[in-house]
Amino acid sequence: MKTRFTLAALAVAGLSFGANAATFEAQQPYQIHLVNGNKTANSITQSIHKVDLAEGKQQVAISYTQDFSNRSELRVLNGDPVVINLDVPADAELTLDYKAPINYQLARQFLREQDAQLKIVDKKTGNIVPAELTLIPMPAGLDTAGGIQESLAEKGMAFNGRTDAAVAAAQAKFGDAVVDADALEMLKHWWNAADKDTQRAFQIWAIQQQ
């Protein structure tokens, strides 16, 4: 019952995520596989390049795929995934910033140094946003996102952060809270995906659960 109360409290006190939603963009040749441990709709037939993020601590997993083939050689480069941990400012428009390699040889070198070469920039301000970037080996098989999840879990790097603003707001109104980080992230995802009427209906429901 305490967890249920806590999540309802967070919904009322801190679920104004739509108002503070930021975006993260990874333009081609990058694609986004995971957001806070949750798979995006990225697949062999559909590449996801932009996602919404709530304010606070977030984790995004991306990877690079580029075709440098010519008439005589097939040269498709698949870079090892990059896991990005960062503290997202409210309403930020985040994007990757790097010097794009112009040929196959330069791209191979670039991919070995992605964690040093990539920067996260807020397009609204032009400022670099501090972030921790980690390269992990490309997982085997077709389920790249699932392989990244497994690798992160094995390395103890799986996302378990809290949304500081929401937790602080809930604690200010309702006292100390025990937070299920995974449940909170899922609530945030569905809140941002909902229309205004659905958000209002959810707020009413959350209040009734207390």
C-alpha cells in the first residue's frame, strides 16, 4: 500500500512531465535503442532518431550504422553502442554534436573513440550538457536493444535513477517516499504520450487512490 500511495503522490505532485519534457535527437547515422532501459520502436525497418525525455537523470543507448560501400566493395560500418547517462535540463532540445567522418577509414577510427568524440548539446542554448558516455560491445543477434539491456545489467549499469524533481515535489507535499524507479519511468512514458484529457483523468484517479 505504501508503494501505491507513493506513486499516486508522485502522479499528483510531480507528473507535470509534459510541461518540462525535453527532447533528445540522434540524427542518421545514429539511432536510439533504449531510453532508461525501455526499448524504443527502433528496428531493422524503422530507425528512431528522436525521443522525449523528462527532466532529471536519464539514460539513452544509441548506435551508429553507415554504408560506405562502393562499386567494388561492400563496406557497412556498425559501431559499438554508446550508453549516455546525463542530467536533462527542463525543456532542453538535446542533440549529438561531433565531427562526422567523411570516409570509411576515418569512420573506423571515429567509432573506436565515440565516447571521447561525441558531445551532447542543447540546441536552445548552444551549451554542452555534461554527460557520461560509455562504449559497450555490440551484442550478438538481431535484438540489439535486448542485448544492450543484458550487457548493462551484467555490468551493473542498468538504469535505476530517480527523477529528482518529481521525488522532491512528492516529498515536499507528502513526506519521505519509497520510489519504484522502473514504475516511475513507465508512468512518465505514458503521461508524456497521453493527451490533456487523459492526463486530467489520470490525475483524478491518482487523487482517489490516496
